[in-house]
Amino acid sequence: MKHWWKFLAVALLLTASIAGLRVPLAPDLVHVSPDRIAPGEVTVTVTGYNTDFTAGERVFLENDSQRVCATSVRVIDGTHLTASFNVPAGMRKNLTDVVVSGLRYDGALFTEALGEGIASGNCVEGHLANSGFVFPNRPILYESIRNLHFHVPMWFAMITLMAISVVFSIMTLATNSLRYDGSAVNAVYVGLVFCSLGLITGALWARATWGAFWTNDVKLNGAAVTALIYLAYLVLRGSVPDAHKRARLAAIYNIFAFVLLVLFLFVVPRLNAVDSLHPGNGGNSPFSDLDLDKRLRMVFYPAVLGWILLGVWMFNLRDRAARLAEQLDR
Amino acid sequence: MRTLLLLSLLIMSSAAHAQGAAPGWLENTLYGSGKLNAVLIVVGVIICGIGLWMWRMDRRLKRMEDRMKK
Amino acid sequence: MRTAEILNVLRLEIALDLRQRAAWGGMLLYVVSAVYVCHLAVKSGLGTATWNALFWIILLFAAFNALSRSFQREDAGRQLYLHTLVDPRNLVLARTLYNAVTMVVLSLLSLLFYSLFLGSDVLAKADLAQFLLAVVLGGVGFAAVLTLISAIAARAGNGIGLMAILGFPIVLPMLLALLRASKLALDGVAWSVTSTYFGGLVLLDVITVTLAWLLFPYLWRD
């Protein structure tokens, strides 16, 4: 069974894509109204996301770790509840958090009548019913965190294909023949497909989260440099008419550029650890410091492997087609 | 060469859009329903991209078949 | 690797450059004109970041201009001569070394003109030793990358345009690291912070030279 890896590719992509789209996000609070409170009787409406509120929810306010417990809680439906409080005067800070059964909405309420602090109520923490296998729910990202399983594997597939191309380039130089030159350029062509997909999907995801299609970011610079290098590689090939010379020059440029590119992609970002919007760079929390990150990984790694295998398969098809065309030419 | 043109166009257009585009249909689709639509658009782009590649591969094979017949 | 052979090639390069002094004059004039154009365009009052960026942009283009000659000027006779007499690895090392020295001298001269025309207020609070180190490492790095690229472009028989296309994306990472390091140096940041950047730059230079040394023989044979 020599085609096993193709089946593996399809199986991995299928599982990763279904899980990537279907696994729900962790429950969280998305809206609290009103947005300011004054001392006295106050009723607050809380809207949840993917929550399944039941009658037993515990609600309290927290201001500088001093708590006000809810006098009554009424659940409207799975994602809405109202809670009443008897708000004392004299809270220490302007912003008060709302906590519903372990879910916290930071600084939900602007608080008036500040003072020296209040007596902290002894409120019950409570916790939501266990919601099973979920992805982390993060501000700014929200549902788009799923793109981790679709956008990022494009880059993994691309760099794998470029690495394959470099292997063929090294073989071209080592054997001094044209045999492997075609494979090197075919791998680059398929790699560029993934590069364009990575750029387009990245731009769209960036627009949805950071508000701009293109930002000045280490990872984005890396993507742009990669695209420029391989376009230059193709230009170089196009400008040398002699096949043997073309194979040699292209192979040398490919190896040279790839090594420097890898240095740039994996070493310089660690050096310039200041201004990146990507996780794990410049003070941004990496996905891994989320307590649920194991669940993201369980989908992410299969997705990466699946896309790499699909890329290799695409390269394989293109290479075989090119070889057939060569034989036809003869 | 076509890839080249496409890529450079892409980079330039995204750079041009980087500053303050007015919210329109794109924003509405991207931000709607907890940004889930951003995921759907991304998945759609990937599927269309792979589909386009398959289409070109198909054409390439077709040309070879035609030459075989001759 | 034989030091004697490298020295011989170096001597040849120097002799050639002394014979055609116009080449050096051209490079210098290029830098001076670029600096003067910047002076006309911005007059004065540049912030540290812009001052730094403009300086490196001038250096980058000066490097492309200066190093494109490295292999272009070879006529068939001399190529045959070098081809038969010199081990290609020694040749590329000698050329890189010579280009590095050229670039360092050119960079320092550019810095001189640049601070004359565009003001040296920025340098007042800078850690000058660090900034000069960045300039030297940058010159060596540009030389290391562009020597091999210029050889490839010359072999492809498609002059300076191809060299810019091939060289720019490869130099860009180095340029970004240099911009960052020299900006920190201009801000007068301590060695303990900047040493990682300089370490990274040295590493980048060493790797580039090693790659050129490994790959050049394949380029040279015909």
C-alpha cells in the first residue's frame, strides 16, 4: 500500500477541518447593561456567549477584590440573565467586574461615588456546568481563533515545499545534471500557491481582528520577503536561456536564499522581540499560555500535517505531469 | 509569470487598503456573528485556491492528451 | 584555502582599482549626491528614527551600486586567467574580503558626509562605538551577501537590474536587523541589551560568508 500517505492526508484534513469548524468556543460574557452603576438598587442584564445559564448561577460584582453579592438572579434563557444588587457607596475603583459562575467581565460597570472601600460580601464562587471539548474564547479573536487551523498550516506547507525544492537544488549541484532541476522549480510553484493562499487568508484575518489588511509586523515582513525571494528565483530562471546554466544558477540562488530566509523567519523574530501582533512575539501571549491550548493543538497539529501532505501530493502531481510533458517533447 | 503578477498585485492592493477603509459589506461580513464569518471566508478562499490549482492542472493534462492524439 | 593565494587575488584587485580610479570616484560621487539630494529634500531637523532610516537606505543603494561591479567588470581574458590559476573558494573569499573593506570605507565616508549635511545632533547622545560597530557589520554583511549575488547576476549575463531583484529580498532581513541595532545604538542603549543584536549580526555575516564559500565553486565551473 504505497498510497497510504494520501489517505492519511485526506483523513487528517477531514478531521481537522470538521473539528476546526465544529468545536464550540468556551463560554464567556460578551455584554453587560447598563454600563454604569450608582449606589442603591441596581438590576444588571448579562449576555453570555455559548453559555448555558441555569437557575443555580452565582453572580457577584467585584471592585478591587471587594465583592457585592447578587440579591436575586433571574435566568431568561441560556445566554441571558438579570441580577439585582444592593450597591453600597464608597467603592475604591472606577471599574467594577461582573462575575457569573466563574466567568468574569472585566471592568463592565463604571462606578460612581468612590470612597475608602466597602465591606466585602462573602459570595459563593460557583462554576458553569462543564462544557466539554472547547476552544479558548479570547477577546479580539473570538470565533476567528479557528483560523489557526486553516491560515497557519498554509505557511507550514509552503516552507516544507521550499525545503523540498532546496533538496532538489542540492542534488542538482551534486550531480551536475538536469534531472532534478525540474522538480526543484515545481516544488517552488506549488509552494507559491500556498504562499498566496497564506497571504490572502492572513490579510483577511488581520482585517477582521487588527482592523487592517496589512500591518508592519515581523511575521508579515517574513511573508513578503519569502514571496519576493521566490518571485526573484523565477525571474532568474526566466532570464537564463541555457538550460544547464539556468539549473546551476537557480540552484545556487535557491540554497543561498533559503538558508537566509530560514534564519530570518526563525531567528530574527526572536531577536526583535518587540513589535509583533502575532502570538508569542513581543509580549503578546502565545496561544500556549491559554489553559485550553492543548485542545487547540489537538486540532492544529493534524491540520498542519494534513496540509503538508496535501502540498507534497500536489507537488507530486505537478512533477509527474512535467515529466510526461518532457517525454512528449522528445 | 502569471503567479508573479498576481502576487505583486495582491501585495500592493493590501498595502493600499491598509489605511482607513470605510466600513462596508466586507467589514459587515468579517465582523458578523462573533467573527465566525472571517473563518468561513478564509476556508472559502483556501478551497477556491486549491480548486483553481486543480483547474490549471486539468488544463495542463488536457494539452498533453491533445498532443498524444496527434 | 591558501592565504598566499587570497593575498595575491587581493593584490590584483587593488592594482586594478588603482588603475581605474574613476570607479572609486564614481562610488564616492554617488554617495555624496545621494546625501546631498536628501539634504535638499529634508533640509534639517530629522528625528532619530528618520535620520537612521535615511542613512541605511543611502548605504543600501550605495552597496548595490558599488558591489555590482565586483564580477561584472570581468572580461573573457581575465576570467580565463583567474579560472585556471585560482581556486574558486580562495577567489570568493578574497573578493568578499576586498568588497567588505570597500564597503566599510565607503560606509564610514558616507557617515561623515551624512552627518555633515544632515546634522550630527542625533549622534550627540548616541553610543558612538556601538553605532560604528553597526555600520562596520552592515558593510561586511552587505558585501558578503552581494558578492555572491553579483556573481550570479554576472553569470546570468543580465546586468544590474537582475542583481537588484535577486539581492533586495535577501538583504532585507539584514537591513531590518541593522536598522534595529543602530537605532538602539543611537538611543544610547547599554551593551547588555544590544549585544544580542550584534551577536545576531555577526552570526548572519559568518553564515553568509560560509554559504558563499560553499556555493561559489559550483557557480564558477563551466
